[in-house]
Amino acid sequence: MGHGSLSERPDASIVAAVLTGNTDAYGVLVYRYRDAYTRFAAHMLGSLEDADDALQLAFVRAFRNLAQCRDPDKFGSWLYQIVVNECRTLAARRAKRERRMIRSDERMNGASTNHPANEMALHDEIQYALSRLEPAQREAFLLRHVEALSYEEISEITGDGISALKMRVKRATARLRDLLEGVVT
Amino acid sequence: MMDWNDEPDRASVEKIINHLRTPVSLDETFDLRVMSAVHGVALAQVDAQHSVSEATEENAAPWWRKKYTVRLSAWSGLALAASIFGIMLIGAKIISRPAAAPVVRTAGIQRPAGLKTVNFILVDESARQVWLVGDFNGWSKKQIPLERAANGRAWTVSIPLSQGRHEYAFIVADENGERWVADPLTPAVEDDFGTTSSIVRVEAAS
């Protein structure tokens, strides 16, 4: 995107630019965090289409409430909270729908035609196992092990206590291992 | 140190995690769709602020500048209209009318002082050409073409507009011909003929 030197600036500087009327500057933040949060949303919701919805809602909500971002240096962390909340809301709203697995179609990086059939099958098995976890366990597991956040960071994002988070991650790991026994060796 | 490192089957857990760490990307139009929505929110916020300031000005105005609604019966309305007409006839004879100021029509976008650049975005991947029309250019169709974004799905143009409320719409040309499209992201207004246009309100340039 053609944001010039703006793309080099820290989050706080871009937030300040947006709040003083430079709406286009928000595009830098969208570009900066889009990919980082897509993977989490896609795994949480089990669908790239739902992840797209969640991220779009999160970015627009963040823009609407940008003035309430108390520490613009931590815009990414603040946005993560909004993404997590949007995922929770969408997941709850769509809980009655048939749980869809992420399709390994051309929209998924790294899961295109270059992957052999057994890799595709493994991918689907892992996604299915992930979808069988309780949402709170899946959320904690993804944030801790896939997104590699510390428990302190996860606690800040989710508002949950560290002990509870550790327990969820432990249970999620054990459950995944059981579900994938014989599939992943 | 990861939590499962002490477990005998950590290799299988690591394999699961590595698989889940494969990058996932969204549609390449994602940024444009978000920014379209964001611009819509920004315009709506400007619109809301303007409404609030108008209401504040209205409340602060002296009694003779405030707007009042007077309810009249049919007969009293006719009597009032007749009275006003009579006063106007008398007044026309007494007061000499000044010469009317010449009307000047300006082609293209008006460019008075205090212009502000406004971005217009339309996501329409089937379009072959898109133009912006509005009261700012006399609704003239082929004056303001939008440019196709690099991904080929969105169309954008930035133009300077004067402070105030403007009505506009897009003309989209595709394989089925040309059609009138109101901006889905901004407030709409319908004219007497049922055609829907959009509203943009431009704040004073800072």
C-alpha cells in the first residue's frame, strides 16, 4: 500500500494521525495486523469466511472506538482484545450451525495444490480435532502455543486469570493429543 | 519453555502446533473492504457531529431565529394565505425591486476556498468503468472517473469538495450496460422520482 513513510511509524504515531482526521492512515494499521490475527480467528472459528467477518468487524469497531485506546503504543494488544471478543461473539452466534472445518482450498496459504493428499488429510484431521475443543480451551491453546503469547499477555487480552489459562491449555493439549492419537505420530 | 516439553509424546504435540502455525491469509480485497467501511464510519461520524452542532446552534439561537411549527385548520390557513398575498401585492407597489444578480454556472468541480479532499471508494469487481456524479459537478456523468485499484475489485477517486452537504452517486458500466449506484456505505436520500443518491457532509478544512 502506498502509505509512504507512514508505514514505518510506530502504532502510537499512526493512531494519533487517525484521531486528528487522517482516516487513510488507519490502512497502515489494518495492513500491519491483518495477517497476524487472521490465523487465530480462522482456527477459532473454523472457517476463513467467518475469520474474514470477525476481523472486518474488529477493525471497524477498533476504528470507531479508537479514541478509547488508552495506550496507543499497545494498539496491537488492544486490537487483539477486540478480535478475541468478535470471535467469541461470532462463535456463540453460530454455535448452532454445523461446525465447518477450514477448507484447504486455494484461499489458504500453504494448503494449496502443492500439498500432497496425506498432508491435506492431516490438515483436516487437526482442524476437526481443534473444533472439538471447548471454545475457551481452544482460545487459550491457540494464543499460547500457535500465536506464542505469554500467559501474562493472554491474561491481558482475554481478561482471564493465569491459573485458569494454564489449566485450559493443559486440558486442550491433552484432548488434542487424544483426538489425534494414531493420526499424528 | 513450552508446557509439553516434559511429556513423553511432545513430538506429536509439536507436530500439531507446527501445522497450525501455517500462515493463513485473507482475500486480497480485505484491506479495501475494511477501509471502505472505515471511511463510511468516518463520514457518518462527521454527519452526526454536524447534526449535533446544528441542533446546538438552533437551541442557542434567539427566539426570532428559531424554527416553529404552527398548526392551522383549513379555513384559518386559507385566511392566512390570503392575508399574506394581499400584503405582498401592496408591498410590491411600494418597494422598488433591485435588479436580480446574474446567475453564474461553473462547469466541473467548484473550487472555493476551504476545500477538503474526500475519498470515494466503491467495491465492484464486475465493473468495467465507474464515474462519480454529484451536485458538485452538476451530475455530469463522464467528468470524474474512478481508478481501478491494483487488485481490480475496488474503484477509488479523491476530489476536493467544499464544506457542507453534497449528494452523489456512482455510474457503473459493466457488461450489462450502465447503472446508477448509491454508495452503500453512506446515508442515502431519495429524490421525487425514486432515485436514490448518497450524502457526504464535508467539515471545514482545518
